[in-house]
Amino acid sequence: MKFIAEIDVMPLKEILDPQGKAVKLGLGNLGLSKIADVRIGKHVSIELEAQSKEEAEKNVDLACKKLLANLIMEGYTFKVNSIN
């Protein structure tokens, strides 16, 4: 079966996000000063083949832990859906 995984990798709340702070300041300069906080992360889309959704989820989780996220500074979430 074919699956698609949508993965979001974000800096941990405890970690300073200088890129997010710069965007927040820029938005303030545009008159959008009521924005409380901005966090910048990355979104990854992966197409994969697996025997089941559970197997696909295990493979995506392993990819996140081993390569896509720096677990010291980042957390991740993902959703896996089948492709028809």
C-alpha cells in the first residue's frame, strides 16, 4: 500500500527561536503588533510503501527520530494517510 506522511518539526517551547522572533518583529513593523508569538519550523511530506498504516507510522517515526528532527532541540508530529 502507498501512504503519505505529513510531518511537522518545531523547536521545543523551551528553546529560543531567533527566526520566529525576527518574523514577529517584522510583523509588528507591518502594523500587526497584536501577534503574541511566532515559532518557525519545517514541514516534510513523505510518500512511502508499507504493508499497513501501523508499519508506515513506525517507519515515519524512525525517520523523524534518526534524521528529520534534532530531538535535543525539536519535537515532531505527523499524520499518515493511505493514497488510493
